[in-house]
Amino acid sequence: MKTHRTPRYGRRTTALTAAALGTILAAAVPATAGEQPTAQQILADCASGEGKCTFNSPQLGEAYLGEPRQVSDLLYNCTDSPASQSMSWADTVGSSHSVGGSVTVGGGIEGIVTASVTATYNYTWQSSRTETSSFTVTVKPGEVGWISRSQVMQQITGTWQTHYDDRKWDHYYWFVPDVITGPAPNGTDGKHNAVVVKSRPMTADEKKLCSTGSTRDEVFTRG
């Protein structure tokens, strides 16, 4: 009766393969000789091209509306009646990593993520979006008004795979789980960007501005 033997080099091959792989589960302290690198160090190598990187198995989360933020100057109404003024606004929303730091527009990281998401979903991901427009702001007497905007956001979960031609931190490959949060196109998953006018009563110090010099009984803006 014939028997089957496992080749004697089988275990050694497995051991060498495992030794060549490294996984970073969380950001660590700065690396020294013999220690594992931080996630930021791996991503820096991805961005510079020193490491040959891919962003594997991207998963798009459901879109949601981000927190509102001021996108215009402040409009102070120092008169005794409601006042209206057309104001321009501009808003740029970027992306960030769960491992820390932002995704630079035009950088190596942006291109890698865009290629991965496009190949998986046939959807062109952008790390930053800029919107500009104008809006008529009406402010009650003694109040301050401004334009606020909320951007549709989305998260992308995936794993960075970095390959080095020569061992670095004692491995040829490193894997870094990551979640990227960034702007999504208006209307994604039924969510829409929101632009609204907000106002509040002036503070005591702000009211003093209305009673000094040429600003008396006038509507004026301040950045």
C-alpha cells in the first residue's frame, strides 16, 4: 500500500511566508530597529512610491450628511429693521484616514484609492470637493447671520497592502486596515447637501461695534 508524505521543505516554506508578512492592527509608537512601523510610516511609503501599494477590498459605507459648518462671512444687522444682503460662500471638504492624517489631493494615496474604488464600483472617488455659490441672507435687528453648509459624506473601509523589493522592518509585505472618510457626490444614497441661513443674537461686545464710528445704523460684514 502506498503512503503519501508531506515534502520536508513544506513547513519551512510556510514559515518563511509568514515571516515575510506583517500586519499593523493599530497605530504604534515610532519604530526603532527590530520593531514594527507605525501605520503612518507605511502610508508615507505608499505616498512616496517606496512601497508598492494597493488598497484592497474597498467597501463603501452608506452616505450620511456631515456636520454643518460656517462657509460665509458674518452679517451683523445694526439697524432697527430686518436687513437682507446677497453673500457669496465657498466650501472645500477633504478626506481623512482612521490611522491619522488627511488624504492629499493629487498625492499618491488619492490615486491608489481612486483606482481601487473605480475598479470595484465603477465610481470615481475624489478625496476633496469644492462648492461655491451665493445666497441672500436676511437678519433680524440686533442679530448676526451667516451661511451654513453640510456635505454628503461616505466612508471607505479597506486594507493597504505594501510590498517592498527588499525587507523593511523585517518583512516584504505589510498590511494596514484603514477607514477613509470623505465627501461623496450630492444625492448619494438619497442624501443631499444642505445650505441654510443661521442667525443668533449679538453678544454685548458685538453690540458695541454697532455704536462706534461709521458702523452705526448700518449693516456690515466681518470675516
